Amino acid sequence: MKILVAVKRVVDYNVKVRVKSDNTDVETAHVKMSMNPFDEIAVEEAVRLKEAGLATEIVVISCGSTACQETLRTAMAMGADRGILVETDALLQPLAVAKILKALVDQEKPQLIMLGKQAIDDDCGQTGQMLAALTDLSQATFASKITLSDGKAQVTREVDEGLETIAITLPAIITVDLRLNEPRYVTLPNIMKAKKKQIDITTPLALGIDITPRLTTLKVTEPPKRSAGIMVPDITTLIDKLKNEAKVI
């Protein structure tokens, strides 16, 4: 079974994100970048499935600048077999990424496609669902447990009421949640091995994909600063402030 995993290069989750002075976007120049944490969980799960003998090949895909090769190398150091970079300097929105992935799914014909449930930069959480619609494949979102058997995937997913377990027929698309697993640390020997693994480079134009943005960002601003808390002398004052100032009761 071939597994295809999409990974995105984002600002590292430990970095304090700052808005550009012209309010057009967040600052990414001279900022540490890394693999989207949810995508890292997807890679880890794919590697575990391969280690369990349920998969034969793991292909990782990233869309973006040449620097995304570093993200692909990280995924291959974790255990992926080869990578595909769809190189472009254009700003890619979820629909464009879904179209690119659809073209690569048609080429690679994987039995399982895995993505993080969302990227921590735009928090859209749309690509997996759009890809399922474009490919007309089964889908399961927010997966916290995955079991494969008899051409089906049993997926436990997190919903508002708790946990829901569904069965979907392969080939399928699964987006993963935080509690699915804990990604392994990448060792130096595996980093060196990953440098020799294959990365194929293509472009949206070569795939015949129109990546023209459908959405326009009008303004990016930081959230308002929280005001300092105050101490109240008694419960009566607290209730009065909650009712008349905060207006939450």
C-alpha cells in the first residue's frame, strides 16, 4: 500500500509571530521555519503503518518555495521514502493546494492520503475536505486513532460530543489530530540518509493547475492586548462587574 502525506512549511510553533508594519501579513523573514505540527503527526502515523507492515511506500509532498525541500528532508529522515516538491513562490490558498494534490493523487494512485487537520499559520482546515471532494474519495477528519484492515480504515475522530468511530473504504483521505501520536525525534544518521533520498520537483504549471488566489487578505492585525486584572472585595461587587461592565451575565 502506498501512502501519500502532504506537509507544509510554516513558522515554527515556538516563534512569537509578529505582524508586518504594513499589516499585509505576518513577518517570515529571518524567522525559524519548520514542518506544520499536524503534518508531522501525519508523517509519524504513516511511518508507523509502514513499520507494522501495512504500507510499502510513503511519499511526502510539499508546495512552496525551494526552501520546502528542507521540510521534505525532515519527513524523509522520519521514515518517508521519497518526496515531491511543487515549486512556486506564489501564495497558495487551500483550494489551489487541493487541486495540486488531486493531480498528484491521479499520478501516484496511493491507497491512503494523509494530511494534518489544519496548518498553524492560516488555521483554515479546508485542504483535506476539498481534496476529498475533488477526488471523490472517502474521508475522515480529526483522526485520533487509525486502524487498517480488509481494505478499510477504522478511524476514531474527535467531535464536540466526544469521540466518534467510523469505517471508510480505501482509497481514502484522512486528516489527523494532535492526540493520534507523538512524532519521533529525528536522529543524525537518519538525517544523513535522507539527503540521499529522491525529491522530484515540478510546478503547478507543469501539472496544469491554476493557482490564482480566490481570496484577498484585507488586513492582518495583532489581537488586542489584555488589560490587567483587578481584585474585588466581595462577591456582590464581582457579580455587579460581570453584569454591568463585562456584560457576561
